[in-house]
Amino acid sequence: MKDLTKGKPSSLILSFAFPIFLANLLQLTYSLADTRIVGSFLGEDALAAVGSTSTVSNLIIGFLLGLANGFAIITAQRFGAKDIKGMKKSFAASILLGTGISIVLTVLGMIFKNTLLGFLNVPHNLYGEAGAYIFIIIAGMTATFLYDSCAAVLRSLGDTITPLIILLISVALNITGDLFFVVVLKSGVRGAAIATVLAQIIAFVICFVYMFKKYEILRLTKSDFTALDGNLVRNMLGSGLSMGFMSSLVNIGSLTLQTAINKLGQDIIVAHTAARKISEMFMIMFTVFGQTMATYCGQNMGAGRIDRVKTGIKSALIYTCSWCVLTVIASYTIGDWLIYLVTGSNNENVIRNAVNYLKFDTVFYFVTAFICILRNAMQGLGEHIIPLVSSSLEMVGKIIIAATLVPWLGYAGVIVAEPIVWFIMVIPLIIQILKMIPVLEKQYGSPV
């Protein structure tokens, strides 16, 4: 465990963020390996089938991860306030509430699977494989949440090493499973989905057993589950659903944009799938420091150290904006090689469009850095509305662009979509954080 309310903020943030960076890098490594395995062994049709539904799987995974991280913010606040009893109750509540929500979503997802595929305008020749893949991903939703919940609670207590080690095991199992199901058993895209779900189940079991044996303060009893008060449940749902919906609104916008992309032909679908995979790798630092600031601000909010919150936000912004420079350099120097690395394709149309996406969008990444740091910091500080407003603006912007610019400009409309909405959605975040900090400083006073 690591107490983030004591010590030099910049050093603490870096040491806390580094294992999260490695964990996210591992997750991306698996995602890239999964894409390469599908593309190399099953061909571009199968890769396009998976890519055409990627926004749905990202929507599911993003919502569950946001839900788990939002619940864990309350745990971090209780831990920062040294309220161990309240911390255990918040962990118990996260398991109960999250499991219930994920089961409901699983049932709804299975019922409306075909409706989703129709909404996405998945090409007719890809319908069968795309449907089979997303069905299995939806079926494993509860396992995904349970693992995310355990990992998020460990991070809320300052332990970022254990989730990293368990993720390493999960990724190794995932890649091995991909090769076994896809190459050996020749089960197609279904095999790739099955490997993902099985790895999540095993990761959850390992994580839960480790937590129970290692941390006495996380050994839950029956009373932790049955003695939940209404105020705690409201706070948990407010934080969890806010983080979950924040991610979902972003992904709904991307999903709507995907419906327009799927009308542009298979080459564009593959190009965008590859470009988004590289973008996810480039944006890893935004996610890393966003997760770090949610926990950091949560613990320091619980301890009443708003001075440390201000210093931490400034440090995180400096780190992430520095990373933005490196992504621009990479896009303009080795962008085509990165696209080939992901897809294994020599299709010039695929590579050209994907590289154009990277070259244009990375120039504006500094705006994304501000978005990720500020909205996660606000969640840690208990502000759940403005981050949702910001994410709603992104969703609405992408929907409008999907209906206007993409039919007019083709893939160029997709390329300019995200930078446009980034500049719009960062505005309420900057305004709100400038309002919040002085109010919190008055509320908590000067540090002792």
C-alpha cells in the first residue's frame, strides 16, 4: 500500500504511475498481438469483422472499467481519511453493485446484439463473424468487471504493482489462448473472443485470492455486505456511474462515427482499426496519469490536502504534454511501419489513410492531455457532473460529424473529427477546475 498524502507529489505521482503505465502497455501489447494474430492467420475479412465491432467492445470494457474506477475513488477517499471500516464497506458495495449492473447489461447486450450490428452498418459479408465475436465478449462482461474492480481497489490503496503482475499473467494467457484457439483449433474470431474472456476469469480469481491473503483490511465479512447505508450506496453509484458513463459517452460517439466508417469500404475499416490501435498506444500516458490523478486526488481529498492536489495536477500536465511531443515525432517518422506492424498488411491504401490519421491527430494531443488529467482529477475530488458534460459534448460532436463531414469528406471527415471535439470539450473542464480549487481551499483551509 502507498499513502499518497505524504511525500513529494511529483515523485509520488511518477512512482505510482509507472506500474500503471506498464500495465496499460501490457494491455495494449495484447490488443496489438490479438489484432496481428487475427489479421495474419484469419485474413483481412476477419480483421475487418473484429474492427467493425471494436467500438461496441470498447464501449463495454470502457464502461465497466470506469464503473470500477469510480467505485474505487470512494475507497481511496476513505483510505485517505483513515476510515478502514468505511473503506471495507465501499469495497463490498462495489462488488455487489457492479456485479448486478454487469449482469443486467449482459442480458440486454445479448438480446439486442443484432440491433447493435445493424446500427453499426456492419457489412453483410462480415455479419456472421462480427456477431459471434461480440456475443462472446458480452457474455464475459461480469468477469471483466470483477477483475477491474479488484485491480481498481488495489490501486486505490496505492498498490499498483500487484495489478501489473496479475495483468502480465492475464496477457500471457490471452496471447497463448489466441494462438491455441485460432491457430491450433481453428475456431476463427470466436477463439480470439473466448481467449479474452477466459483470461479475464483467471485474472479475477488470482487477484481476489491474493487480496484476501495479503491485505487484512480487504478481508470482507458478511456485515460489510449487509450493513450498507443509503448514503454510501448513493455516493458509490454517483462516482461509479459518472466514471462509467463518462467513458460510455466517449465510446458512443466513437460508435456512431464507426457507423459512418463502415460505409467507406473494407480498406478504410482496416485502416481505421489500425490507426486507432496505434492511437491507443500513443494515448497510454493520458490514461495512466488520468487513473493516477483519480486516486491521488481522492486520497488527498480525504486527507483535506488541497495544496497537494494543485501541485499534483500541474505535475501531471507537464508529464503528459511532454509525451505529446514524442507521439508527433513517431507519427511523422515511423507511422507507416507502426501500421504495418499492427496489421501485417502491405495495402498502400490502408497504410496511407491510417498514417494520415496519425499525423493530423497527434498534433492536437496536448488538448487531450488536459481533458484526461482534469476530468479524472475532478472525479477524485467528488465533481461528477462537469466531466459528464464534457464527455457529452464529445459524443454529440462525433454524432454530428458522422452525419455531416464524413458523408461529405469521406475518411478526411473522420480524421478531423476528434481534434474538433477535443477543443470543445476541454472548455467546461478548465472553467470548472478554476472554480473548484479556491472553493475547496476555503473549505479545508491551510494544511497543518
